[in-house]
Amino acid sequence: MVAFGKKLRESQIQEWKGYYINYKFMKKKVNRYAQQIQVGVQNRPFILRDFSRLLDSQIEKIVLFLLEQQGSLASRLSNLREQCDALLQQPEGKEVSEVQEEYRAVGRDLLRLLFFVEMNAIGLRKILKKFDKRFGYKFTDYYVKTRSNHPYSQLRQVFKHVGIGAVVGAISRNLAELQDLKDNRGSYVSIYDQPAFSHPDPIVHSIKTAVERLSNSTNFLHFLGRHALIFPEELPTASEGDIDDQRYHFTSLLLNLANTFLYMVNTYIIVPTADHYSLTLGAAATVCGVVIGSMAIAQVFSSVYFSAWSNRSYMRPLVFSSIILLVGNTLYALAYDLNSISILLIGRLFCGLGSARAVNRRYISDCVPLKLRMQASAGFVSASALGMACGPALACLFQTNFKIYKLTFNEDTLPGWIMALAWLFYLVWLWISFREPSRENKKDLVSREAISGKSPHMSQAKLDNDNGGQFINVAVENDRTQPLLMNSEAHQEDEDEVQDCDDADEDSDKIQKPVDSIVSAYRLLTPSVKVQLFIYFMLKYAMEILLAESSVITGYYFVWSTSSVAIFLACLGLTVLPVNIVVGNYISNMFEERQVLLASEIMVCLGILLSFHILIPYSVPQYVGSALITFVSAEVLEGVNLSLLSRVMSSRLSRGTYNGGLLSTEAGTLARVVADGTITLSGYLGQGMLLNTTLLPALFICISSIVATCFTYNSLY
């Protein structure tokens, strides 16, 4: 992996190099501060004041250049507006095309400016993280709190690109108007009257994508895709898209999504009947917590070895997963006729050992082109959500009881038999249709680059001159933007001095390699990352308590049948996609993600509080209402939590076996294990005490996560 500073130098725009954040100089200052503190030359208050002053100076330089460029663009647009008005009076085809091209030229310059701002924003985040890590001090929290909330904030100009929207609007409106004039000779179509203009100009689409990337603006696909736990690298290489195109195979992707769907069906299909099955085999109804949770216990281990296995192959772990799940579901179904709770638990453990979700995510991350990766990630999450809804819904259809020879088929065993048959069909389809992607393309390309001494990043200025700006369109066509360089305005001798620091710094090639152990991964977790993982643990714990004990609670208080429980759980599962549509398209664009995060945590806490059974008789509206609040709030929380996690997590955790997705999965799986264990242990106090006993730890964990969020709130910027 190429070091961050090296990537920046390789993509510089020479004429703007004096206006980027001086990342190398700031990194050098951090190293000097560390030496000064070590030898006792300076104290911490002086260093904090001096570093704040340096950052303020760097940000002011960026902002003033940004305002200057915005003014230049506005002046050019004003002149073009006069030409456009003249054309509306006497339109001529050739002149219309010329004015259109001039608007596109302004758009390309705006796009370069957006990339300039993006790189400075990344540089600011990285230098703040570096300072915090080096000194163990919450400098980011202090700096963001004091600078971003001030009425004269310059920091907000960098992260929120104030004023850009008006320039984008002018370009979009006039290009649409000129195209309409060119095609229809005078019929007026405004972007304000028809926001979803049928044929937007390509440069407008490029600008929109760049703005969304810079401002973290989302839509449904982006928001939903974040649930996939696929964390992109901060600076992708230009050649990555070509490699992915060679490795991509649609049917193989479809098989990965089918695996995800079937596994989620497998997880939740037994929830409505697990308590009844346990009673039938002579155990307590609350043993359903262990029955459901045993799958999660095994998944804690399977996630690691499947993630490691996917470094070498994708098909073989999927084949192994299908066979293990086939055996596990068969054992689950046979436990009834064998009258053995042990066989039942072993069957569910086998199902957990067959969890290949790590492989499914790695396939999307490694083998799907950038331009399709967000859609594939959203498909992964949608398959999970539909599986979660379909599992309980299928369970309510198995209201039958018959025998074939000595095998019993009833509401308890049919989930096992049906899933075993489903995995058998999947295994055959997998064997026939899956195509193992080549693993040589990426290695060969890296080797060729190393031998030739060429970088995958060409100079942005050269690309603009040689290709007429095609680089910009190609980058955005892949739904990613190639950033520009932040470079130093220091003298050459200062550059040489800083280079010595680069060789030993944590951004070197050696340190930038993916981590090779869970211990190394843990050492990279900053307080902000730990809080985000704790929040993920909390929301998964709350959801598992709600879902896993639903059949016992509703049976005890409301005497619900298996069908009623199944329909209730299916309805909860069906809220996932509509909720993400609303949050992804509207809420996350109206408020900052950290605001939505904190509000969602409070709503989860409220849902838990409303679930308690205190004094008054427990009613169906109270249970259903509190369950909806808890579940929906947890779903909203999951999206913003993972989005923030991807920004605060180290880039070293974006790939490899011990990646950010694996850490998040382990946190969520551990939450499910603890929640299911809590249900079983609470069952010893009696079913009448089960509800309040399981909700108390959920409430404590939720309040703790809210407090932790408040302490790290300003670092989530």
C-alpha cells in the first residue's frame, strides 16, 4: 500500500501547490513536538497553542484560496449569463454549442476545486488523528468544538463547502436551458420545475457526485450500502477499477447475495418455534435463548477463519459453508425424532460454523468494480433484510404434522428440513455457476508498476491537458473521485528534511500494510472507534433481546400463536428498507450524522424504557409500540454508526483478514451471544421476571453508549 503523503505528491497540481495544507510540514512539527516533550524543552500547553496556531494558519490559507476561486467562477458565470440571454433572443445552433462548452469548462474547473477541498479535508482529519495518537490527548475534540461552532468558522468552509451550491445551481440550470433551446428551439424546461431532468449534462452528474462525496450527502443506496461493513480505502488507485472489471462476474455476485439471503432466513426461521421445540425436548422455554444464540457463538469463530480463507479462495469456503449448513439443518430437524436437545444445539452450532458473510463482503470489496460496488453493497444489505423478514414469515406456513417413515415433519422440524433442502439446491447451483476470480491481475499490475517505476497516479494537470478533462468524467463514472494533491509551500531543503521523517513515520509502506492479527487491529482502535464499536454492540444487543425472546414474552403475556409471532417478526423485518429510504434520502441530508447518531441512541433508550412491565397490566399496544421504536431506531442507528466508523477507522483496517468489517461483525455477533445468554439465564427466575430482567442490562448498555458518545462527539466531524 502506498503511503498517504506519497500519494499526495504523485497527484499534484503544480499551479495550486502553495495552497494545499502543508501535510508534510505539519507531520514534521508533530514529530518535533514529541522530541521536545521527551527531552523536556517544551511543555504541553505551549505545544497545544502552537499547533492550534499552525492549523488556523493552514486553514485560513485554504479558505481564502477557495473564496478567490469561487469569485473567479462566479465572474465567468456572470459573463456567460449575458451571452445566454443574448442567445435566447436570437438562438443559433453553433453559438449555443459554444456557450454550452464554456459552461462545461467552468464545471470542470469547479470539479477540480471540489477535489482540492476534499484532499484538504482528508489531510486535516489525518493530521488531527496523528496528533491525538502521538500525544494521547483529545486535541481533535477541543479543536473542532472551538472552531466549527464559532460564527466566523473557517473550518466549516472546508468541511461544508459553503457557497458551492449556488455555483452548481447556475451551471446546472443554464446547461439544461441551453440544451432545451438547442433541441426544441424555445420550449422552456427549468430544473426547478422538473428536478429529475431526463438527460442531465455529464459534467453536472460529475459535480453532483463530487459534492455528495465531499459533504457526505447520501441517498438510499449509499445509506443502505454502509450496512454492508465494507470500508473503502481513503485514496483508491486509478488502476483499481480496471482490475475489478477483470475479476467481476455477475452470476458469482448473485450467488454471494443468495448465500447472504439464505443464511439470514436460516437464522430467523426458528425464532417463532424455538421455545416450543425446547419444551418438546424436555427443556425450559427460555432455553430458546441458547438454541438461537448457539449459532452466533459459532459465528464468532467462523467469521475469522472464513475471512482468512477468502484471502486464497472464494468458491471453496462457500462450498464448505453450504455443506456445513446442510448438515447443521439436518441435525436440527432430526433432534425431534431423536428426542435430544444436544443434537438440536449441535445442529445450530454447525449452522453458525457455516456463516460465510465474511466471504460475501470480501467478494464485493475485492471483485466488484467501483462503479457497481455501492449497488452491490446495498444488495447485500437488502438480501439480509429480506432474509430476516422471510425467515419468520416462512415459519408461520409450516402449520402441519405428518410422518414419512420414522421422520416427523411439523412446525418444529420443517424449518430444518426446508433449509437443508435449500442449501442442497444452492450447493448444486454454486458448483455449476460460480467462477473463481483470478488473483494474479492485481499482483501483476503492482509488479509492473514497481519494475517500471511508474505510479498509478498521473499528474492531474497532465491528465487534464492530454485528455481534455476526460479523467474527471471517468473517475466520477465509477462513482469515486480521484483526489488532487495537497503539497508543501516550504523550500526544497525543508522537503528533504521532512523526507527523513517519512521513512520512519507510521505512514511508511511497511506500517501501511493490512494488520495480521486481532491484537494489532485492536491497537489501531482510537477512542472514537472504540465508542462506535460499542454503539454497534449496544444496538445489536437490544435488537437480539427483542427478537429472540419475542415468542416467550408474547406467549406468556398475550398467548400468541406461532403464526402471530411469525407475522409480528416479519413485519419488523419489513420496516428495514422503508426506514433506510427515509433516512438515506432525507434525514441524513438534513442533519449531521453525529446528530442523527445521538438522537437514535436516545430513541433506542426510550423504546427500552417503554418496554418495561411496571405496575399496570402489560398490553399489546405497549409491547408492539415499544418494539417498533426500539427496532426502527436501532436500524437508523446502524447506518449512521457504520458511516461514522468508516471515517474514524484507520485505513490499515480497510483490507486484509482483520479488517474493519470483521471487527464490526465480531462486535455484533458477541452482542447476540451475550443477549441470548442473558435470556436463558434470566429464565431461571421464571417467565414472569424474564422481560424486566433482560431489559435492565440493555438499558444500562444503552445509557453507557450515550454517555460515551457525548465524550467523543466533537471527534466525529
